[in-house]
Amino acid sequence: MRRISLLKGKKQFSIAMAAIMAVTGFQVVPPQQAKADTAKGTVVASFDFEGEDTQGWGPRGDESAAITADVSHTGKQAVKITDRTESWNGITCNCTDLLEDGESYTIEAYVMYDDNKVGYQQSMMLSVQTTIDGKDSYNNLTTANVYCGSWVKVEGNFTYVAGTDLVNFYIEGGTHDFYIDDVTITRNPAAEIEENIPSLKDVFAPYNCKVGTAVVMNEFNSSEKKIIKKHFNSLTIGNEMKPDSVLDYDATVAYMEETGDQTTPQITLSKAAPILKYCEANGIEIRGHVLAWHSQTPKWFFTENYSQDSNAKFVSKEVMLERLENYIKAVFATVKKQFPDLKIYTWDVVNEACSDNGGYRAAGTEANKEGSLWMQVIGEDFIEAAFTYARKYAPEGTNLAYNDYNEYMGSKTNMIYKVASNLADKGLIDVIGMQMHLDMDFPSVDMFESAARKFASVPGVKLEITEFDITTWDSTKSGFEKQGQKVKAFFDCAKSLMAEGIEFNSITFWGVRDCDSWRAQRCPLLFDDNYLAKPAFYGVVGDTVITSKEPVVPSKTPAVSKEPVVPSKTPAVSKEPVVPSKTPAVSKEPVVPSKAPVVSKEPVQGAPSVTVNTTAGSTINQTYKIVPNGGAVDTSKLVIRFYYTKDDSKAQAFWCDNAGIQTPSAPYYVPFTTNVKGTFGDGYVDISFDKAATFTNGDLTLQVRITQQDWSNFTNLECGDVEVYYDGVRVQ
């Protein structure tokens, strides 16, 4: 259960630190020395393990950690960790007293193993255990590939928030022996925000519309607080109020064993508490997210005796309805008791219960998958039940919301309208939440407007934009300007609707800066990595979309410290970066067109026009747009071949992050992500489609990636031509 920590309290830690500082290897950098390195931050602690002990670092369980002179990264010594039986067995240190409220820190350590019997590569993780109000949480800060016999730097970022009682950093992964050396903890310099730009909350004040953003604990630094104070009067906690964070397994089982009652789950707000306390003290209102959701809800919540066994039986519908009511009751009661002056103006009562094809989400038997355990155990009745309980226990004036993604797709729009209308007839709903996770090519502004008008026609229902972001693969200055123009078009439309009388109660952006986004590689937010406003920001404001700032383009994939979310749809919704939910194609057999690949000199019936935008670095990112060229395109006849070269011979992986056929009339959008296949040949990849779909207008847009199968960077990568084959004939 990962409950063993090296030191249990600050008093013990302080005593230990006093002893450690007597050892030459541990250094707290004096202020005058630190000032010489302000660009990189201030080193608050370094551990070189050159003394007689491990300087406060020790085992997490029954494993051993001891000084060794066998190997070292620098100097003559390191620490060796042995006798590991679980992947979480590693080495840890309580660093609570080194950290200050709202400050962001970079933790780096050098790790090595030399046992070739466990393979040439192991994934090692830098993680953190935090304790708030007696409740422990465990989060991975970063993962690194460590190669046998080589020292590798493992580096991650962590933000300390007041009210966190314990912070233990630790290294974990695998069960092999490993070494650690040269650990450094650096306080990062705070980024200054732009004070001389319009405030987003002021822009929308005339419309009586709140403006918010989403945060998680590890982003809640001093710069983030400043930008929240300037621009936002609403906050959504991205992960720490979801069911898997709120439901307290140990307390729930203890209560059941004490009382015999297995219908009263216990909850905790400990993970969200520091953010909730900040909002309460500063008068910032909260969007509660989320009570009932198929994802990030533990399976044990649905099983008999809260069993965690993989084959545990589910409880009856009647028992689950009791659990649902008592859970919702406990959430509202606990918020009121612990944070009496906090206002949560809207709660997402049910999230993503509709499917893209216009029905309810299918039932499932596993947590965090495409299927829903709510549908499995209760059925569609859970939606009305959840709203009934929320209306019963929520403070007076609290808005109750149904929230969903792809809400602008015709068949799904109609289904959400049906669900909301049924709830409105019974006085159970106040808000329809439109998530609006967008891409540059989809959806159109007209689709958004059409959906918004339909939802607004439900009697007594307001709208909220709940999770806005818009991705682009083009991180050049011109690419960001195009992104800003696209954002402006959507918000010009939203302002026009509000001026017309359609009520948008709030607008929430799903994060502040690009590098903290769950879709970080595609730069989806209003501010760059240094908290500087992008053209997308000015698009929201409505000014001409021009900025003198050069965009910040991350040199590497940013570390994401949010709790993992298992994607289950297109597009996915969570705080984590896009992780495709299917196994990548790694075949090396090429797709062979059924006819000789000779460029046709005569028009080929149905042959489309294909354009592509490619950006290449550590991976290859491409957006293809396939448009009919005077005929009907049959996807089963289409093959796109992309040529590229690289120095090494490692296997590659093909990922399709998003694909769909968009048409100006019904069905408007056909999801195609799972039907795109990549097959590797000698120096090229063939992109094909395993589903026959015919369209005569609109387009088929693909967003794909090519990576090394082991996630290492490409070496000396060169991108070449794109060829298009239709019905076996090369047409482009």
C-alpha cells in the first residue's frame, strides 16, 4: 500500500536535517551564492553521498539502501538500493522543510543499474508522496528510460502548496538493484505575468459571464496564482475532485467492517483542500467537477464489500443507487462543513454519459475504459438518479450541470438535448456544459452555433463552456496567429449569441499555459510556457490577432504530473497528454497497391486531393486533409505513402490521434480514428483505412504521429515525399 515513509513529521525531519548538514556532502546554498545562478533558479539542497551515510535518503519498505564505492556518477560514492521485491520499493527522502508555499521546484537525480539479466533498458520513475490532513497521495513526476551500465538523469517538477504536511520524493520502477547519485533540488525562478493586457474576466463582465481556468495541485504555483487573480473569477480543479480522488477506500472499508453497512462510502477532500482553501480565502468561485463519471471512478465502488479483486461481483442496482445517494450527500455535506465560505456555483453532476452515435454510453465491466460501470450496474436510470440526489442535497442556488464532449456533432447534440430536456421537465438541471476540446480543422463555428442554439432552447437551462482548448501542430509564429484567428471566430460567435440573449453562465479554459496542458504537444491554450499571452488570448479578447512575442516552443515533451487519465474517446478528455488507446502498428510489411504504382495520366474516378502538414523533431507529426475532387471518395481504396529516412534501425510506431469525416450536411461528422492504419516499409509508411466509407463533399482529416517504438528520439531524420494511391493507381 506504499505507506512507509522515511520520516513521519517535520520535527523528526528537522533533527535529521541538522545531523545531515554536518556531513560535507549535503549543501544548502547560501543566498549570496544562489543569486549568482538566478536564471536557473536557486539550489536549495544537493546530495552527493560522499560522506558516511545516505544523507537522509532511505528505503520505502523492506529493501536496503547503503553507501557504496563500487560506482558513482561523480566523486567516489553513490547509494545502492537492493533487496527489492515490488516496483515501489526504492529510495526516498522527506524534503518538506525545504519547500515554500507556491514555489515550483526541479528535482533531478542520476540513476544507473548494471544487471544485464533484467534487460538493456528499464523504466525508472521520479515520484512524490504527499500527505494532506492525514491522507497520502502518490504521483509520478516523470519517467525515464535507464540503460544498463549508463547513468541517466531523471528530472521532474513539483509545486509545493501550503497545507501539504509531508512531501517525500522517491525513485521507483522495476524490482532490480539500482544506484542513485547527485540529487539536486532547485527552486525555479517565478515567471512574471503581463499586467498591461486586458483581463479576461473584465472582457466578459458585460455579459454577466464568469471566466475560469482549470488547475491541478502541481501547477498551483505563485505565477499561476497571479494569473488567476488577474484573469479569472472561476476555477475548476482538474483532477483532485474527481471520484477517484474523493472516494476514500480505507475509510470506506473501515466503516463497513465497523457497522456492516456497505451503502455508505466515505469521502475525503484532502487532495483538493489546499486549492479549496485558497479559493475560499480569495473569493474565487468553483465549478465542481465531477460527481458521476465512467472514467476516474474506481471499480471497487461498484463491487460487493468494496472488493478490489479482479473477478469481484457487482452489487445490485438497489445497493448501487444507495451508494450513489450517500456519496453525493457526503460530498455536499463535507464541502459545507470544511469550507463554509466557499461558493461552488455549478456542479457537473453527470459527465459524458452519451455516445457519439447518438445513444447512451455502452455498459462496461472495467473502470476507466470506454464502457461505463454506471450503465453496467444501474443502467441509464443513474443519470436521473444522480440529478435527483444532487438537487436534494446541494446548497440552494447551486447550478446542476450535464457535461459532455463532441457536443457539436449532430447525433450527439440530439442525444444531449433529449437527456437535458427530460431532466428539465422534472426540474433537475440548470446547465448544459459544452466542453469544446477543439482542433484547428474541426469543428466549424457553424456547428458550435447550431449546438448552442439547440441546447439553449431547453427551458430553464443555461450554457457553460467548460473545458475549452484548441490544438495546433504548427507552433511557428504564423501557426499561432492562425490559431488565434480560429479562437477569435469561436468567441465572436459566443459573444454574438450572448448579446442576442442566449445565456452563457461561465467560460472555462482547460488550463493556463501550453506546457501544463493534457495536450501539451499541440499547444492548445492561451498562454505560452512562460505565461505570455499568445495570439489565442487576443482572439478571445477580440482584438486584432497580433503579438510581438515570439512563441515559446518546448524543446522536449514537457513532464506531466497529473493523475493519469485513461483516454476513451475522440477527442479524449483529461489532464494528461494524448495517449492513444490502441496498440501502435509496428509491422514492417508494406501495403502493396493492387495495381502497379504508376502515376495515372488519365483521371481516376473518385480520386481525392490530399494535402499534408508535417512537423518533425523527436517525432513526426502530420495532419492530412483528404478532399473529394469531383467524385465520391471510397476510403477503402485509398493509400497514402510517406517517405522518410533516419540513421538508426529501431522499430517505429504509428499513432492516429484523431480522424473524422466532416460534411456540411447530416451526419456532419463520422469518427474514423480507429480505422486508420499505418504499415511500415523500407523508408516509408503506408497509411490505409480498414473501413469503407464514401463521401462526396466535406473532407477526411487525420492527425497522425510516427515515433520510435521505444520512445527515443529520431536521429538525423529527413522527411521526404508523399504519394497517394487510389484503387491501386498512383494519383498524386
